[in-house]
Amino acid sequence: MGCVGSDHHGDTLKEVAEKAGLTTVYQIKQESSTGKCAILLTTTGRSMVASLGASQEFSLKQLEQTEFHSHIEKAQIICSEGFFIASSREAFMEVASYAHSHKKIFCMTLSAKYIVEKGFGNWLLAALQYADFVFGYEEVSIRESPKLLLKRPRTVLITRRTERTLVATKDNIKEYQWKSPPTIVDSHGCREAFAGGFLAYVALNKSIDACVDAGLYCAYESLKYNGCQFPENVSYNPGTFVSDTEQK
């Protein structure tokens, strides 16, 4: 769900997403171009230059339309990128509030440094009170914040890409070491792959350890390919793909 332009990039995004088995519902802005990002990869890091375009224009009015809101109503788990706090905060907060009032699992990512460093602090703290799972990375930190639904304590997952993930629950903090393939082709998208695998197992009511291992497997496979791609045949075996953990 998001906003795209009426152009080739928007068509490609929809085509690739639906080929991967996703259901897409996009607000289309005729006068804006689809957001895009150029990524330069090196052996030691990466640099990104983004043109946000239509992605900044998703509206609360559009969200309230049946075509969009019906998907929110049917969802068991709702996950939103933190970018929405910067571009479509009213829509973001509406979804977060709806998830809370209907006892749905709400998850969010801390997508980039500027989400926590620039003038979005109050909005971020307001959103965190609804969040059951928060995905971030070591360059971005958050402070302790209240949670509305105390019966479902928040879990925070902080990743250092390709190295480790720290998982903080109400009981403890555990460190999970990543498994890396013999050759890392591209690390872009591996954290998103981790979040996807993790939440897939949350949907199956698995333990945190099992959810993390599923996420690490998806990240492992993502590291083998350019972009966020995966093999056609999934070979995940929970009995053999077990991460190394350390409890703190």
C-alpha cells in the first residue's frame, strides 16, 4: 500500500510485487513520478540517493476509501515503514490507532536516521505507543516509551546488517548472530527480508527464537542476490538453520 505515479516505474513496481505474490493497492498521482532510489554498493558499505516523488503524497482520504481500508480490516498483522511518519503521518497514525482498537498486531520500522534525528520526534513517540514490534538498526536508537496495550508487551529488534540482531523483550535481551553465505552479493533489502520472515512466523504464533531464525534465513537468502530476491524453491528447515544466541 502506498502512492505511485502514473508511469513506467509504477507499472514495474506493481508487476514485480504481484509476481512475488503480493496484493497491491496504490494511490496513483498523475502529476507526480514514482519514487525511486539509486544505490552504490562497495565492499565496505553503500550510498543511496532517493527521489521520493509520489511516495510522499499518500493521503488519509485515500486510506479511508473501501478499496484501501478493507485490506486493513482483514489484516492480522499490520507493518508500516517509518517513512510514513515523514510523508503521511495522519494516515500512519490512523492505521496505528485502528490496529490498537481492533487488537491487531502493529509493527513499524525505523527506516532511516532522519526519522529519529529530524523534526519527527513527537510523531515517532506517538506512534511507538501502538507498536508491538519495532524493527531498527544500530545506527538508529529509540528511548523507552509508553505502550497502550500492556497485555502485549513490545518487542524491539535492532540489527547490525550481516552481523547480528539484538532482540529486547520484557524478559531479557538476546543477541542472534547472522549466518552469511560464502559470497555476499548485495546486502540491500536484507533487513526487510529479516522482518518479513520474522513476521511470517509471528503469524503462525511461533516463539521469538523461531521467528528470529525464520527471519535470519530470509536475510541469508537475500544476501545471495542483487536486490531483494529469493530462490524459487525455499529450503528452510527450522531443525538445521539455527542461529547462535547469547542472552544478556
